[in-house]
Amino acid sequence: MEHTLKILGKASSINVRKVLWTCEELGLSYEREDWGSGFASTHSPEFLRYNPNAQVPVIIDEAGVLWESNTICRYLCARHQHHHTELLPGEPAARARVEQWMDWQATDLNSSWSYAFMALVRKDPEYQDAHRIDISVRGWNQKMAILEHQLATTKAYVAGAKFTVADIVIGLSVNRWLMTPIERPDYSAVDEYFKRLAQHPGFLKHCCNGLP
């Protein structure tokens, strides 16, 4: 049977993996096409018709085209989740708590690690200022301290006692923090949280790139 959901973006992209992990939790089938660095160019006229920002992921389904990874994840949950898989709560306050952490991940947390990641992992020659790397690392660890406090409070998941779509997007960010060669504080609640995430279907396949 032909898939009704198409995902444009290479599987190694952290933002594409948000969508893939969400699909795994929801039990959704899909067709994925490789787009991005090393594959088809996102700056091609064909791709820009879908996303003028030239970024992955993009999804296409019977409702149309959608971009922005966290928005896509929220959409898929709202459209496809069942009563036994409530990744995005329907009750307004509970939903807002989930979306609050998703927005924090996309803005505050992401902006903190950008320079350090480009310098230390991507080895981009334009990101080799030692002072700016140090500022980025310190800022990154400070944001992770906020997550540490939240997880020490909930003793479970980022928005409370239950696993939600916020844990997918933040779990991938925790993975990036752990895999980047920087000095990190000992955040025990974050460490326990990351182990807890391994109990969910999409974790090994999409969070750690299939690594045990």
C-alpha cells in the first residue's frame, strides 16, 4: 500500500530524527527521501517550493505541506495519536506544559549550543574562535542545568510523570550534549532521564543513530 506520509530530509539530521521518532511512537508508516548536505540540495527550486527556508524536514500528506520540526511533531500527534498513546495532551494546561518545553528546546537550548557544535563536531573553519567556543559551552551547560532541575523535580519526564513529544525533541538534544566533546557537569537527573528514554520504541533507532 502506498504511504500517505512523505518525509523529506536525511535521517542523520537531528530535526528529521524528531519526526522519525515521533512516527515510531505513533506507529505511522511513511516514505522518506534524502535531502540535505550530501544528498539532494535543499536550495533547488523543487525543494524551495516546499520550504523557502531550504531546511529539512518537510512533510507532505493528504492535508498538504508542512515544515518546522517541532510543529510537524505536534501536528502528527494531534492528527494520529490514539487514546493509548497520548504524546500531546488534549487538556489545555497539560498541552501547554508540553509545548512550553518544546519551544524552550527550539529557542533557548538550541541557540546555546550552536557555536560549540559547529566548532567541535562539524569542524567548521568559520567557528574556531576559542573564546566564543568557551562561551557557547558554558551557556549550553547552564541551559542543561535548567533541565537537570526540572527532571530532579518531576523524577520522570520533562513535562511531568508521562512520556510526551517534548521528551522526543529534548531527548535528541540531550544526546547531542552527551556526544559533543566538551566538559560537562555531573547532572545525575539528566543521566537517569536518558536511560529512561531508552525504554521507548524510537530511542535506539533514531535518538542514538542505532547505537546501543
